Amino acid sequence: MSYDLHPNNQGLPSFCMASDWLHLLEQCGAYFACVHKDARWYAVFDERMSTHYHHDDDGAPEPMTDNYPAIICNCGFEVTDEEAKVMARIARNYAAIQRSLPDPTEEEQNTPITTPDHLRPFPKKIRGDWVENYERFAEWAEKSQGFKVY
């Protein structure tokens, strides 16, 4: 699934993210809260997460009030300029931390999937292309003047 981020700054092109968008939301403290029932406070997001609109078969707006959060459903969730700048700062810091991590050893790479999390290295090094994309996102988000998620 791909996420297209459309900036409020008309002079800036859209930015495309794939599953790295969900990982970035997790780093922002939003993903865990928004996918669990009854969460009430979302890091840089607010009640906009709980009610949003999709279009029904006739093209009419239909309110969605279930537990599927707006920011991950491609329905035009609005991220404000301030939130975009906070996300940019988090993305840039996360990328800097990732760049400082050593490559995992062969033993770490071959750790069985059943190994408890507390026995796994932390923080975990992620894919290099995601790190580069987060750095590009940070530059883009600071100039975006806020954006919508589609």
C-alpha cells in the first residue's frame, strides 16, 4: 500500500511513501495508540483521528467512526504545518540514530524469530532506503506547510 502526501505548499511536489509511512508513525508515537481500541491521546495528532469520511458507492461522503484511524486509511487526513515540522524533526533524528548504528552481526541476523524482544538488539537497524526516504521526507515536510495523506 502506498501513501501519497499532498503538500499545502503548491510549489512543492507530492511525496510518496509505502510501508515506511507506518514505521515513521510508530516512531512519532502515533501508530501504536491509533491502532488500539479506546486510545484517547495521540502524540501530535488529535480527535481528527477517530472520525473521518470515505465516499460510498454513490460518491456521497460517508462518516467513518470505527477504530480504523484516519491517518492510515488514505482519505485525506490533514497534517498541520506544525505537526509536519514535528514529524520532520522526529524523522531526521531517527535517521541520524539509524546512521550511527553498526551493521548487525551474523549472529544477530540469524536470531530466531521466537527470540523475545528484550533479547534482541535495540534500537534495531532498519533498511537503508527507508533511512534515506526519512531524510528526504524531513526536508519535504518542513517546506510542505502541512499536508494531506491519500
